[in-house]
Amino acid sequence: MEEVTKINLANGRKYLEGYLNVDNLSMNPNEKADEVADIFTYDNDSFKDKIEEIRLHHFMMYVLPEEAEILFKRWYDWLKEGGILIIETSHAQRIANMIMRDIRL
């Protein structure tokens, strides 16, 4: 099996070649995913410090602040040094404000 270095979470209709595409397919049951899983609980210890890029498209607007904190910590653990998290979403300013308001420094 090819080593996973790029992940497209909650891929929906946006299947990307060269990525591990993960979706629960509940909103788009006729679409394609490499793994069918719930993004809120999806975890893989073999990803730790190995992922170059994580992408999410129109998913974060459905995430509560307490869920976001758990997800961001998980994804941070997956990313290798210099790895990037790309989030495409509507309501980006509202989501950023929600996350910043709930960060405890």
C-alpha cells in the first residue's frame, strides 16, 4: 500500500487524486471515497508526524467549538513539521472568531 502523505477529509463531491479521500458519504452517497468514515471520530496513529497536507472543503461550518478543539489537536499531531492544513469554507470569519474565542492560552 502506498504511504499516505496527503488527506482530503470530508471530500464530498471533491475527490482528489493523490490524496487519501475520507468521507462518511451521508450527504453525497453516490460519490467516491477511499475510506468511508465519520470525520469526527476518524483517527489513525500511523499518520502521526507524517502528513504533508490536510484539506477540508465545506466541513468546518458544521463543527462545534468543543469538537473543533479536538479535531485541530488530532490534525496537528498528524502533520509533519512544515505540513499544512487547508480549510475551504463559507462563514470563515465566524468560524475563526469562534475558534479564537475558545482558545485558552
